[in-house]
Amino acid sequence: MVEAGTQGPGGFDADVTRQASRAYQSQGIAGQLRTREEIARYFDGLDLVDPGIQALHRWRPDDDAIGDITDGQVSSYAAIGRVR
């Protein structure tokens, strides 16, 4: 499974993403923000498990717990790929 922060277009809030990145870096946690397209390249040659690359809180939610959370507030994608 890949869970990745993202930047740029796609409905994610750039300010929230930058704040999260700074918070990680301030704790010595390295990371790289990527666009959805950059994340998709990690799955080249794999079969994506439904529902594919989605905002983290929308990837197979078990209940209505996501409530009013927006994609912009989460600013991360999740996906699972299987070897063909």
C-alpha cells in the first residue's frame, strides 16, 4: 500500500499540504510531496486494486466516519497494486 502526501492540482489544499510537510521535516522525517500522476507511476506494471488511487479517506471507507472531511483537508492518496 502507498500512502503519500501530494501537492498541486487535484482538490488538495496546498497550505495544508505544506504545513504537514513542515511538521514532518521539523521532526526529522524526510519526505517528498508528489502529484497524483507521479504517484501513479509507482504502479506501472501492477494491477490496481479497486478503487485505485483515491484520496486516503475515500479508499474503501468502512462507514460514514469520513463525514464532512474534504479531500483538501486530507491531502493524501492511497492505493494498492498487485503484481500481474
